[in-house]
Amino acid sequence: MSENETGPGRLLEALDARRNALVGFAVGVVVTAAIFVFFVVLPGATTRSPVYYAALAFVLAMALGGLATVLLLAYRAYRLSRELS
């Protein structure tokens, strides 16, 4: 993109949204895997179907990934605003 271009594409590029999304969702998956192992695999005595736990793990990974991405984007936006002032 050119330096003078404006709009959503330029904003996403300035915030480095692709990298932050990758990092955010990687964090979500890693934290979810740790929680899954600690609360489901290690205790061993699960009374419900593993499908329920897999679905719950997916939802948790997506939620944590989204939250981590939003926090990373907010931090990047804060840093960029401080550079401009």
C-alpha cells in the first residue's frame, strides 16, 4: 500500500492485525490445551462424553484467542497513538 492511502486496509496494516491474530489464537490454543490436560486428562474420572469436552475446548480456545487478539491490537493502537503525539 502507498503511504498516502487511508481506510480500513491501512489501519489493519498499521496495527499489524494478521500477526496479532496469529499470536492471539496461538495463545488461546496453548492455554486451552493446558487447561484441558490439567482438568480433563490428569484427573481421568470424566463422567461425560469426550465430545462435550472437545467442544468446550474449542469454544474456550476461540474465546481466549479472540480476547488475546483484541488486547494485542489495543496495545499496538496505544503504542501508535503515543508515537504520533
